[in-house]
Amino acid sequence: MQHKGLISLVAVTVVAVGLAAVLARTTGPQSDPLAGKPVLPEVSSRLGDVGRMALVHGDQKTTLVRDGEKWS
């Protein structure tokens, strides 16, 4: 009786893996239409005037500070 349950479990697993492989192949990864484009294009022409930039997302804040030609 246990062999029947094990065979059923293996069969369901094989079907699930096969279905996942087919769906992954047909849908493929979705690419972001903004990938590779500047985030703040209006800043690029005035980048020499910027010494500090704060990025805020919700309660998280990241500050970029310019030191000569380097940002940290």
C-alpha cells in the first residue's frame, strides 16, 4: 500500500516539474522597460554642481556624498 502512495507522489512531482519547465520556457523573464536608462536624466547635465544626494524610500534613507570625482 505504501508503494502506491510513493508512486503517486513521484508522478505528481514529475508532472509539476514538467509543467513548471514548460511555463518558464514560454513566458520567459520579463524585462524592465526602464532598464539601462538614467534614473534622473535632468541631473546629468548639472552633476558637477551636486555634492550630496539623498535617496529616500519609505523609512529607508541612503545619502551619497561626493569627494572630488568619487561618490560614497
